[in-house]
Amino acid sequence: MNTFTYTAFNSRGKLFRGSVQEKTWTQAIRRVKEMGLFPTSVKERPRRALAEKVKPAAKQASTAPRPGQAFWFIARIPLTLLTGFTRQMATLLEAGIPIVRALRSIEQQEENRSLRTILRQVIAEIEGGSTFSEALARHPRVFTRLYVNMIVAGETAGMLESTLARLADFMERSHKIHARIVSALFYPASVIAVAMGILMVLAVFVVPKFKEVFGDLTGGAPLPAFTESLLDSAQFMKSHLLSLLGGVAILVVAFKMIRATTAGRNGLDRLKLKLPIIGRIVRKAAIGRFARTLGTMLENGVPVLQALAIARETASNALFAQAIQQTHDRIKEGDTLVSPLQASGVFPATVISMIDAGEQTGAVPAMLLKVADGCDDDVDNNIASALSLLEPALIIFLAVIVGSIVIALFLPLVNFDPGAGAKPGE
């Protein structure tokens, strides 16, 4: 009897790993299916002498943590670094280099200590009999379910190198979209933050000094109402600065607490979609993320129910996550992909039509990737349009604020009568 390790999913998409004792590989697959599971990987565990088993285990214990040990102390790996690792693995495997040798080559030249440590652990686990996907799955903080499941599909189909290349393309594209959104938001956020900082400094340290100057200059005569309101506002900010900062901190904490609840997150995500300009960008970005995630996994042979479960976890909006969950449940009951997506009401008619055409022609993965490309282009165009409107709006906003302060401080000088504050006989 031989020992076969398997990775399989049940009808609900839950992942199972284990081993069975059978004579042949075919009998092992049949045994797993008889258990009500859908196998994605069934491999024979190599027989080794006791001395050969003890030696790698001792070496692994001395150089890396044991498989299955918690790796909470490992720093999070940047996405760009993980993308580079994936691209390197695809290139080395396409060149015919064995997987362990490829991993060792990358590990030896890797400068990031956290990734280098993880690669050592992955190598030790593969040398101990685990598959590549099983070794990666032991590090969920670094390799997501999407990443691991695509590797499982590539191993099952015997197309690991092409799967890694597609995965690297997916990660690069996702990073570019995220970087574009962050860079687009950085300019207005930085301008507003700097402006608010300058205004606070003026209100707390500069403007109150003018009250003393105006008092000496006018001899206590009443100041213009606009100037009085500015001075009173500045004095209020100076006197209650700590209270104002505490109030801002309380609002931030309250926002995070509301966001942590299901109802709060649903409400905030629904509000995002209704905002005039931001709502369109958020909707297109969420649709593009869903379509690219689902299309990439289906293209690499991941079962549709499992792919939808992962797409739900990676959804950036709670309403889209609910729609994906409903689609998952309806497909499990025998429905098509288009009907539940259309019934959710969060996907536009053009997207539904393209997915419907993909189902009719048997090219759903390719059509989903086209949808993702179109949504990414729309996000770029909408961001460019929003910035073209936001830049002059920020300039006008700053001009109004600064101009109001200047006018308020110069009004007493314009209305100043040199003889008004003079004493009799002077």
C-alpha cells in the first residue's frame, strides 16, 4: 500500500487536506471522490528510510521554524516584492529549473530578510514531502487564498510556470490600479492637510497678536464686524485647541468603530457608491477588481464556486461582497453566472451583457478580463476628470480662505482715523 496526500474541496468550497492508503494513484482519486470531495491535487508520498527522514527534519529544525508554526513575527511582504518573486519563479520554471533549485536560487539573492526566511521554510517543507501549494499555504499572512489556489490549479493542470506568469501579471495590474488611485488622492489630501496646518498656525499664533496691535492702534475703538469675528474665532481655537484635537480624535475612533460593524460598513459602502464623482470611481474599481480576480482564477482552472468564494473575500465593497455571495449560492443551486449578478443591482447592464456573451460563447474568463480592462480604463479617465475639476476648486478654496484673512486684518487699517484715538491736547 502506498500513501497519497490530497488537497480537495467539498460542495461548499471548503478546503480539505489529508492522506489515504491505496495501491495506485487512480484508486486514491476514487477514494477521495467517494468521501464526497472534489480533488485538486493527489500525489504519492515518497518512501524514505528512517535515517533519511530524521536528517532533513533535524536540519529543518535547526535552520527554520517547524511547518505549521505560527509566523506572526514575520513582517508583511510588500506586494511589489511578492510580485517580483512570482515573476522570477515563472521565469526559472519556464527555463526547466527544478522548483527547489529555483526557490534556493531566489532565496540566496533575496535581500528582504522576512521573505528570505519564508523561502527557507518553503524549501524545507517541499523537501519534507509537501507540494509547492501546501508549503505556501502555511504562510497565509504572505500568500493569500487567491495566490495559493491558483498555484493548486497550476499544479493540478501541470502548468505551474504559466500559472505563475499569469499570477504575476494579475498582481502587477492590481498594484498599478491601486497606485494610480493612491497617487491621485495624494495631491488633494496633501494640499488640504498643509492648508489646514497653516490655517491652524495662523489662528493660534499669528492672528491673536493683531488684537493687541489693533487695540493700541485704535485706542479701544470698535473694530469692523468681519475683523471681530476672525479674532474671536482665532481666540476660540487658541483657548480650546486641545478640546478640538480631542474631538477630532473621537470622531476618528467613532468612525473606525462604526466601520468595524457589519451595519456600519454596509452603510458607509452604500454611501460611497452614491457620492457624485467618487461613487463612480469606487464602483468601477470594485467591478474591475472582481472581474480580474474571478477571470484570472477561472482562466487557470480554479472551480467557479471556489473562485467566487475567494473573489468575495477580496471584494473592496461590502455590497459587492454580498452580491458575490448571492451569486455563489445561486450557482451552487444550478443557476448561471449572469442571473444572480443582474439581480444584485450593483453591476451595470454593459457588464452583465459582456458576461452573458461570454457564457454563451464559452469564454467567460476572457470576457471577465476584458471587463476588468475596461473598468480600469474608466477608473483612469474618471480620476483624470476628477483631478481636473478638483485642482481649480482647491485653488479657489485656498484663495477664499487666505483672502478672507487678509481682508479681515486690513479692514481696521483702511478705516483707521489717526485722530480718532488721540487724546485731547495731543
